Amino acid sequence: MIDPKEIDTVEECGTIDGKKIKLIKTIGGLHLAVNEADEKSPIAAYASHPAIVKYQLAKRYGARFHEAIAKNEGDLKTEAISFEKNLPQALKNSGYDIFCLKKGVEASFVVTADNIEVIKSEVNDIKIEDITIKNSDKYKEFIQNEGKEALIKSLKEYISGE
């Protein structure tokens, strides 16, 4: 249960089977997709970024999920591209994932552990800038378990357009 004082914003995210899904952002930065029609399990997805939440909804619900249309046509949609395929099985089993968050020509790479952001880096042309480590323990676990190679492979794939 989330205390209303911890909620930063609430907006429409889309629909699942015609039922509205709301995207709640907490003051701490966690994003939750809430399906109020499902009393048993109202949290349909959660992550550190709304694009990752929408990616999870699309992956979990397929064609049953329809993303809400942006209010402004000028708003660019952030797309989450998963590079999970590059992770060794041990890291996948530990809850890690790698995403590229792409908005227009801007991109950043995010490593998550159990849907919470661990590492974030901005990608500009062919170089990586502004690497932020959010959890040093999870960062060390990721790097020690072949995570660095998986991240580099993902960046190279993104840059080369493969």
C-alpha cells in the first residue's frame, strides 16, 4: 500500500482489455502501472522509468495492452529497448536487465536489478557520457558477473544499428 503523501504524479498509461491503467510515480522515482479493475493484483508492472513499465506491460499482456496516446503531438515517446539477450543466465536469474531508453535522437542505457535502476549512462553519438552508479553493491555484482561485457555488447549493437 502506498501512502498518498508518497505519490508524485498519476497519469493515464493505457488500457488492458479495455480497462484503464494508471501510471503512478512515487516521490522516490518508482513508477507503477496500476490496474484498478484487478482487485487481487492491482500492480501490473513497476520499474524505475515509465518506458520500462510500458515495455513490461506490452511484453506481459501483448495485444491486450494499448498504450495511451500522448496529449501533445509534439511529445516524443520514450521507447524502451531490452538488451536482456546479451546478459549471461546467472545475471538474468538475479533479476538484472539492460535497457536502452530512446527518445528521438537521444539515448541512455539503464541497468536494472529487480526493476530498480542500478547504472545509467547517456549515449551521445558513439561515446558514453555521464555514467551514474545508483547502487554500488549491485554495480559490483553486475560487473563481477560478466555484466560489463554484456553492457558493452549492447552499446555496440545499438550504435551499429544491429
